[in-house]
Amino acid sequence: MTETTDTESGQHPDFRAPRFVGRRDETAALDALLEEPAVVLLDGEAGIGKTRLLREFLAARAERGYRALVGACPELRVPYTLGAVVDAVRDGVGSVAGLGLSGLGGALRPLFPEWADDLPPAPEPLEDATAARHRLFRALAEVLGRLDMAVLVLEDVHWADEATLEFLLFLVSRRPQPVSLVLTYRREEVPADSLLPRLSSRLPADARLVRLTLQPFDVGETAALVSSMLGDEHVSTEFAAFLHARTEGVPLAVEESVRLMRDRADLVRRDGGWARRRLDRIEVPPTIRDAVLERVGRLGPDTRTVLYALSVLSEPADPATAMAVSGLPDDRFAEVSAEALGSGLLRENRPGQWSFPHALASHAVYEAVPAGERRALHLRAGRVLERWPLPPVEKLARHFRLAGEAEAACRYTEQAADLCAQSGDVTTSALLLHSLVTTVALPAEELVRMVTKIQFQALPGADPYTRVVASLRAALDGTLTPRQRAGVFFQTGRVLMVAGEIESGRREILAAVPDLAPQSPEAARARLLLALPLGSARPAAEHLRWLREEPPVAPSAPRQDRLRQTSERAFALLSLGEEAGWDAARQIPDVVTGPGEAAVVALGHTNVGEEAMRWGRYEEAAARLARSLALAERHQLLDYLDSIESSRAHLDWFTGAWAGLADRMARLTDDDVGVRLKDRCEAALVTGLLLSASGDRHRAGERLRFAGRDDQQRIEAAAALARLRLRDGDVEEALGLTEEPARITVTGGIWLRATEVAPVRAEALIAAGRLDEAADLVATFVRAVDGKDAPAPRASAVLCRALLAEARGRLDDASTLFAEAATAWRALPRPYDAALARERRARCLLAAGRAEAGLDLLAEVARELAELGARADADRVTGSLRRRGRPEGLPRGRGRPGYGDRLSPRELEVARLLADGRTNRQIAEALTVSAQTVASQVRSAMRKLRVTSRTALAIRLVETGLVGSPPDPPTDDR
């Protein structure tokens, strides 16, 4: 039979926009739900029709006076702070003049500069980033509450920035809920660490939630969709089944395939309806992207330019803006834009606003724009947006960055980053700066200045450093003055040292030192960094020499520079075992004026806390880490939370607070994408120590070897590995593991880091029969710590003396020294080390013939080890008891009943008072306890409920039904 096609006769099928097909159940569910405030999560793969469903539903509701705000989260490498919410409010609200906003409304000025004349005055800046963000949320919620809007629709929330998701959590926790929320997303593209799942799993008990998942069309629905595009004429069942099989019933794929077939003349008329050509003559693109690009390729070059311009703008645009970006003359633009609209690749989604029908189409077109043309389009877009009455600095930053215009990109990125920081969004601020320095070739001085402003601790991901270092090194290829080169060398070295590449960083800083301005903050910091006893072995005297060369901080220097120098000097002095470091540490303040200072001070407290652990001042360590945690939470220094948590876990290992410790560390050790190497290594160290104590030597060894990848942990990790090897009888391996660490710490004068390695090195030398070397080591260590107010190293030195006395057969002296060591460890407290020292004393007593005293002591030690959770050690001691005629089984652990992940009664009481808006000091007064006790109980409640801030804790309490809707959480926890 001969087939005749309309295209062969010079005609094309009568194409129309596809009619809304199916989705009756979903539409009915939306109708029923949105009579009262609710939360709707609309899930479905790309192209499944989420946007079309909502557009049709809202259009039908609008006829009945139902008003909605609609926004979308763009797929941008650096999202805008609250971008989708801001766009939705901006598009749906003409003016806020008549809303009668309270003074809170002034907080909206950075987000809505066009409303400046109608908003209240800007409120006083807040030092606390969390408080600033919370104030912004309250202001936005007030706007939503004053508007006659029933629903807020946000599309593609899998791409939402963190601030947007936090705002949504904030909205659904308020009572009454201001508006209904309808959120669309693609389940498979939700990041693992996204807050989005909490919108469904942690809603308040009275919230109305529904999940809708759109399914692909069946064959009948596919036929109906195609028919609606072809003048409602009949579509053959065979053709519909063929198309359904090739597109899997995804509506956008069906539409694009039919349009492409029409362009190819692959549609034929047969028996009064539309059908396909023979199966072997038809090719259907495997992806929507391929279909879109083939259709674009069939258009003329000027029409493609219009599409390219809209894809570069990445959001709906008016024709005048699109024309200016395209660079086409008026008459030509009018002609080809009509063709673009007629092709179905563009649509007018509301009067005077053009966009692609789907984000997939926009992305496909953008990726197809030739690189040179793309840069030119971004440059024109930037020039156009610059002429707007209120230029959108975050969009200008993006366009000029992608255009490679260094000066403009730098200017607008810095403005946008500062605005984000003012709004409490430190993460986006850091992302903007990071994206700038890693994608645009900036002049050396501007590059150094921008790198200095990056708050690396706020950046997501395990490695935000490598690309920054690459950009800095590339800047050295230009013609620079010696001082400019020194500035680049210094920043490169600083970033490398922060990244854990100590020796590489030292080399860069050493190259910088001769040409840095003599009294500059950089000159001081360079010497402080070189003074730190990190990396390969160097005598303590060399590090102290750099410290003595440090120039004093100029009184006229910015406060942040002065704070940094104070904090880093304290860290350097303490790490070198200098008592003067404590005086310097006391100069680190708690009161800061913004996120930048907070980052410096929080890092200072963390570093001092870690050094306090090495000194054995555990109360000081806990207090410093608590202060750092408070600052990190208040100012959204996200990466610091992992660092502080790993350090607190390390402290908990020492002090015997082992309950739940392995579970806490699992999150850090198992995340090789979102957690920094340093923090993963410290968590691995703690995990390895726990596994060693429990008897899992193989896994302990794996964790400890991983921990050794970080300079700060490698000496302690080597000591723990050597201890395992000694228990296995592998003396040579133990000697090899401890040789360099002992040379660095004991011989090199970095005695503070010898606490863990000196005893195991001495034990290995004794086991190898090298008693004189062991004696020299112990004598050197004892001299180093003599007179020092360093309880942990002093306890370790006593333990070393005990080991030496035992090896020489002086059992009474050894017994006395082991008892002295145990008392010193217990005073810290370090109960595990105290128990092990008592075990050694018991064995000395047994060897000296004092069996009853030795066995009694061993029984006590077995009980102590069992209570701690040191199962392998407890089994070893219990086995000794049994072999000597003490038949008691393994002692049962004692202690208070545990609550697991449930809040204890006192924790719940504290948490409820916090949710009422009280500070730690106020809670302490109400409960007649210390503020430090309250802080500890707040941290415990946060850990159990898996939140990282006081605001999030208050919200979680509402979500779990433990308290009612909270007032505004406190902005100060002092």
C-alpha cells in the first residue's frame, strides 16, 4: 500500500501545544489538601509533568480567587541565598507599602533593594549569623502572613540552597502555618546531606502532609497527548504503542519526539489519522537532550541565537532583555523570536516573559552554545543587567565570572558575598568567592585578597583547597613584583598547610618570607605558621626562632588580623610546650563582630582546646571546645562543627566517656566527600583506639593507619599501632613505627607530643633488649617535662620510669611508680590509662610474691576495664585471674541506666526551657545548676536529636511533639 504524507504534499501536521492529559487523582488530591495549610511533596523524574500539573491546577484555582506564589530553584553551581523564595515573592508582590510590616521588615533590604522606599529601616547588624538568618526568616514569614496568598510553590527543590531549605523547615514549624507549601523535586537528585528529607520525616505532629509521585503515561494517555498536538485527530494504536515504548511514557519525551518527527517528516496520514512510517525508518532519540538539540539544529542561526540568549539568562526574561543579550537588530529579532516561539522550544509563560518549557531544554541548549559565543552572551547579559535601576549583583557576579571579565566579576562577587554574609548565609558567601578565584584569571593582588576572604570552614565538600592552590600557582606565571610574588607564595603555603600538606606549605611560605612587607600581618603569620611543630622533624629551637622573629601586630591593623595573630601565637607557643601560651590564650575573646572574626576566634579556641588535651588540662580543653562550638553554631561555620566534634570525641576517649562514641565517629569516618581529611583522620584515630580496646585488632589497624595520614594525628596513631604490634609480639615492627615519632618528640624537644609515644617506644626498646637506649630516652623525656605544669606528659614520664624500673627487676620501685602513674592518670581523668597502669602494678606485685594484693588489684582493674567498655583488656585480666585460681567471670559493668537516643528527664527539662527562648544562663538560674552543666545537657540533646544548632533543636522538639510551637529562639546562649 502506498503511503502519502502531508509533508510530501507540501503540508505539515497542524501542530498545537499539548493539552493537559490525565492526572485526575493527583489534581483531586491537591484540591482536597489545600483547603487548609498543608505540605505537599511532589516527586517525579525529569519531564514527567510536575510543572504542568501545578500550572493547570493553579490556573483553575485562580479563577476562584485562589492566589499563589511560584518560584523555582535553578541548577547553579553557586545558588543565590533564598533565591527561589525571593523570586516567588518578587514576582507575586507588586509592593509591600500597604502590608503594615513591623520593624522586622527592614531585614529584607539586602534581598529586595527595590522595596527600599517601602520597607522599615534596616535593623542593627547582628554578630550572630544564625540570629541574622533567623531574623530574616521571621521577616519573610511576616510578609507571607500579611499577603492574601494561599500557597507557596517551589519547584526543583533538589537544587535548593541550604538557606531555602532551612526557611521551609522554619515555616512548617510555625503555628499556625502561614501558607501551604507545594514542593517539587527529583528523588534521585536529592543530595545525601540535604535537609529536604526532614520536611517529611520531622514535621510537627499536627501537620498535614502528602507525598505525590507522578508516574509515566500509559499507552492510552500517550495517544491522547499526541492527538492533542495533532488537532485532536486519531492516532493509531500501533503508533502510540511504539512511541510509548521508546519514551517510556514520559510526557516531555513524548512531546519532544513528536515535534522532532514532525520536523523530520516522519508522521504520515493513514486511514484518516496519524501514524508512523515503517518502524525501520524511524529513529527516536534516546534522551530528551538529544531530541531538543536535534530540533535546535534544524533552526536558522539567528533563531538559535535567541535560544542561546535565553539559556544564558537561565530564567524567564522579557523580550527587550532577550534581544539585548542576543545582539540581534530589532526587526531581525522580532522575526526569529516568532520562529523560536512557534517551534515550541520557547513559550510565553506569562505576558511579557519568555522561557523554555522545561529546565532540561534550557540546560541542553546552554551546553550546546559554543564556548566563545557563550562568553560573549554572558558579557552582554552582564552589561544589560548593569543598566537596570537596581542591578542584581548576584546575577552580575555569575555573568561576568562566566564571561571571564575579571574586574567586574571580582567587584560584583565581593558585593554579592558581603550581602550573603549580612543575611547570615556564610556558606553561599564562601561559595561565591571560591567559585570566582577558581574560574576567573584574576590579577595577583586581587586573587590574594579574594583568597584571604574565603572562609574555607564554611565550604561543603572534603577538598575545597586544591583548585584554589592551582589558581594561585597559575598567577605566578605572570609578571609580578617580588612583593606580589611573596603574597602569592604566602597564600599558597597557608592554604596548603590548612589542607594538611604541611611540608609543601612550609616550602611556599619560606619562599615568601624574604619579600613580605616587614611589619605586615602576612609577615607575622608566615613566621607563626613556620613556628608550628608540624610536618617533618625539626628541633624545637628552630620553631622557637621563627616565633621570636614574629613582628608585633600593628595597633592600626584590622581587628580581625590582630585576633588571628593573637590566636595563632597562642597555638604556636602551646604546641611548643611554652607556658607563655596560656597567657596568650587568655587574650582570645568570645565577643566578635561578625562571621569573619567568629571564624578566627572559633579556630583559636579549637586549637587551644586541642593543645590543652596534649597538656592534660581537660577541663580547659572542654571549655575551649564548648566556646568554639557556640561560635560555630551562631555564625554557621559548618566545617568547624566536624572539627569540634572530632576533637570532643578525642577528649571523650581520654576521659572515658565512651558511650555512643563509635556511632558518633561513624558519620565522620564514613563520609569521604563532605568531611575534611583532618577531621576524618581524628575520628579514625578515636575509632581505632576504641576497636583496639574492644579486641578488633584488624579493623583497629586499618583505622589507625588511615589516621596517620594527618600530621596532627600521625604520632598518636603510630604509638597506638606500635602498642598493637607489641601485643602481637612483633617488636621490630613496633620499633620501626616509633623511631621517627620518638626522634621528633623526645630527641627533637617537641616533648608535648611525646605523651603517647614515649612509653610504647621505651617498652619496644626494652623488649628488644636495648635497655640503655630505653634509659636514655626516658631520662631525656623526664628532663623535658620536669617543672612543667603539663599533667598528661608528666604522668607519661612517670609511666616510662615505671617500665624502666620493671625491666631492671626493681619490682618494688616499679610497683610504686605504676601506682603513682595511675594516680596521675586518674586525676586528669584518664581512666583507661589509669587502669592499665594499675594492671602493670598488679603484675609487679604478683612477680614480687604478693599474690593476694596483686589478685585483688587485678579484680578491681578487670571491673574498671569492663565498665569502660575495654572488652579485650578486661578479658585479658580476667583470664589472668582465672589462671591463678580466681574463678569469677567477667565483671559486669556498673553505672546509671542509659537513655540511648532518648532525652533524659533533665535534658528534656533543659531543652523545653531553651525552646521557650531562654539562654543557658537563664536556664541555669531556673534549675539552680551551673551554666556549664546546662551547656553540656544542650549539647547532649543536640547530639541525640541529630541537630547542630539551638534553633534546629527548638524546631526538632516541636517536630517530635516534645513541646508546642516555639517562640523565637534565643540569639545568645551566654
